Amino acid sequence: LQENFAQKMTYMVNTLYELSELSGHAKVAGGDHVSDPTAVPVGPNKTQYDSDLSDKGIRNDYWNWGKGYISAYPPDQFIMLENGASYGGQNNQVWAPYYTLHKILAGLIDVYLVSGNKKALEVAEG
């Protein structure tokens, strides 16, 4: 059981680490990207930020999300909340982006404290 849990922790940490390393960097050398997290553009083929996480609607242009970005979903939720969006389940509403981010960061710190995984701490520290 502990080995299974350790494998899951390592997978989670590696996935978040990979996202934090990819975000804000060009997908191909010399390609377009946004490294400033305060300058994240609207997603491709969209006219505004939204909370659409469907297969067709979710953003995957991580190179435009700002350097070091980690979360359970694209940055639109944070941007929308900071611009006054209400909470709810519609595509023009947000859930709880900062609560979710807190849980991710707390989990990374717990992984470090329990297992000594330094990569988890590195991701949490940004």
C-alpha cells in the first residue's frame, strides 16, 4: 500500500513539475509565448476567458500561461475571478481557483515532509 501511494505521489509531483517547467516557455525554439503571468491572453479560438473544461473547450496553450504556472485547470479562472466573475457552474463563472491552488501547494509540501521529495518542495516554492 505504501509503495502504491509513493508511486502516486511521485507521478503527481512529476506532472506538476513538468507543467511548471513548460508553462511560459515557447513550445518550439523561438516560438510565441507569454512568460508574464499577468499578461495571459484569451485562449486560442476564443473571444473571452471562460471556464469551459470540455474536451473541445479546455485550453492547452500552456506556453501562454506565464512562467511556473501550476493548477488543476487553465489560468482563466484566476483571471475571471480577479475581474469580478461570480462563483457557479456556468462557463462565465468560476469555482474556487485559490482554494484549489492552496490544496495543490499544501499537498506538495506534505509530499516533501512525508517523503523528502525535493522536487515537490521546488514546485511549491515556484
